[in-house]
Amino acid sequence: MQVATRWRSAARTDPGKVRARNEDAFLDIPEHGLWVVADGMGGHLRGDRASRLIVESLAELPMEGGYELRVRQLRQCLHWLNRRLGQELTVPHDRPPQIMGSTVAALLLEGDRAACVWAGDSRCYLWRGSRLYQLTRDHSLQQQLIDEQGVSPDEARKHPSAHALTRAVGASDELALEVLELKVHPGDVFLLCSDGLYQAITQEALGLSMSLASPRAALERLFDHALQGPARDNLTAVVIRQ
């Protein structure tokens, strides 16, 4: 079967300047046409395990069967992981409920077709025709305030729980994934990243980095920009281009 071997990619993760532990994880398999970023939540042991389990499980998905089947299998795997993470967390009666979960942003490319599957606030961007497009929409309280209550982005950003997630793998009994499918154009560049990366860099710097000819050069430029600031959170990014 023909896969997206024409794609080149580079991936990197960094704990940042404040966090002692990195709860992010990534998957970078250009020969399978599959890339993933996961940002764990629920404390270091639980967050580490959740994000790692997501990338390890998705890495084992079969390549055969064609684009539609592969998208369906990816979604089914994430729903299975949602149930597994919920079952793994046993909570004593005298303690409040805890969460072991993770965001996920996955990109599947096959031929001229692309699917972005996500839950949470890890993002997928597209650089096309010298323009930057955010393909994903955050599943966060901040975005919910903007979408449902008409709050301005600045006001929503100031909310004390702005970064609270409204969806994540393992966070609730039912997982609501969002899927965006699109046709790939020559010269397209994709970026998957955790919130620690895009919150530490301007949209202009994101676009300028993605315009570089090499995925590795783009990745290094992104991290140079991000690490010049406070970098209070873990940073993870995967750059994919033809």
C-alpha cells in the first residue's frame, strides 16, 4: 500500500523552564503518515502515563485498509483509551475524584487526503500560500466563553479558569472527538503542538517558522522563540511538510 512517505517531519519536546517533569508526548512516523501530540493532565504520574499510552497505542495501529478505515480505527482507539484511562484510576472513598487524562491532536495523511482528530487544547496548524490557518478549535473554557456567551477573546483570557479543558481523553465517561478532513495542496506545511508551545509564541512567529524549507529548521526556530520567554509549561511540536 502507498503511504505518505513523501512527507518529511521533525519533532521535539522540552519540559520548559518551570516544570520539573515533562507530561507531553509525541508520535512522529512519516512512513505511516501519522503524527500525534498529547499533553497529559492529572499530576505527573497520571499525566505522564496518559500521554505516553496515547502515543504508544496509536503507533500500533495498522497501516492497511485505506484512508477511511484508518481514520475510523484512530477514532476507535482513542475511545478505547478513554475507557481504559477511566478504569485505571481507582480512588479511595475518603479522597476527592481525580483525573488521569490527556489532550490529543493527531494528523493522518494519505495521498492528497488529511484528517486532523483532536480533543483538548493541543492544536494543528496549516501553513498554505504564505498564510497560517488554525485547523483545530480549543476544547477549553476560554473558547467556550467566546463561542457560547459572546465574550471577547481578551475577556475570556482573563477568566481564572480560562485554560480548563472541556474535553480530553480520560476526562469523562464519553469522549467527544472532533475531526476535520481536508484536501492536501502542494507545499502544505502542518504543525501539531501543545499549548505550552503556542502560548509562548506569537502567531507571526509561528507562521515565519513554518515558512522555512526544512522541518528541522522550522522546529528549531519555534523552540528558539518559545524558550526566549518564560516557558512556564512543557513544549512539544511536530512539523510536517512535503
